[in-house]
Amino acid sequence: MTTLRKMANAALDLLFPPKCASCGREGAYLCDTGLVSMRRDGTKRLYKARPEGLEEVIAFLDQFWGRSLDLLKRAAELEQQGETND
């Protein structure tokens, strides 16, 4: 699994945490990759997203999905124009 894929999976796990006791592992990985910062509050670990850490992930997603999403947007706009002209 590529590092970028691991980062994306860890980000999803943080946003939508699995119901298990080992969630700290994903948070630590996200901290190590710079996607989040962490501070302790007693026995809790509080994570905060770092938008600047997501730049590489966003660039990858734009590269991967960018053209497809542009085409989908264009098709939806053309369809909507056709419905308003009827």
C-alpha cells in the first residue's frame, strides 16, 4: 500500500472512527504524516486537522478525479440547460 493511500485511509479512519480500541494507532500515523496535530487532555488525545498537510492528498485526488469530475459537471450542466429550455 502506498504512503498516500495509507494517509487517505488513516484520514478516513479519523473522520469516521472504527469502533475499536486501537484507534490511537491511526491518529499517531496521521500526526507522523503531518495531516493532523495532537494534544493531550488528561487521558484523551485531541486531534486537529492541518489543512496544509492535506495539500498532497488534494493534489492526488485532483489528478485522479479532476478530469472525470469536470466531465460529470459539464454533463450535469448540459442536462440542466436542456431541462430549462423545454
